[in-house]
Amino acid sequence: MEVNTNSSSAMDWILFLVSTAVMVFMLIYMNEWFWVALPFSLTYLVKALRAM
């Protein structure tokens, strides 16, 4: 079976940018809780770069 992953890369980049923006927002306004958004940002970066 062949799986098409070309379309998911664009979505992964969008999710990475959104989660990074949320992380920066949390770092500015709720700096003790920014680590909650950190795994999402890093996970989608790895998926967008196709390293996973």
C-alpha cells in the first residue's frame, strides 16, 4: 500500500506556525505555562520536516 503524505506536509507547516504563535503568546503573557504548548510546536516541526 502506498500512502500519500504530500498534502499533510502543508498542514503540518500550518499547525507548526499556529502552535509556535500560541507558544510565543504564552511565553509573553503566561510564561510559567509556555511549556504546555512546546510539545505541539516541536512535534509538528519534526513532522513538517519529515524527520519522523
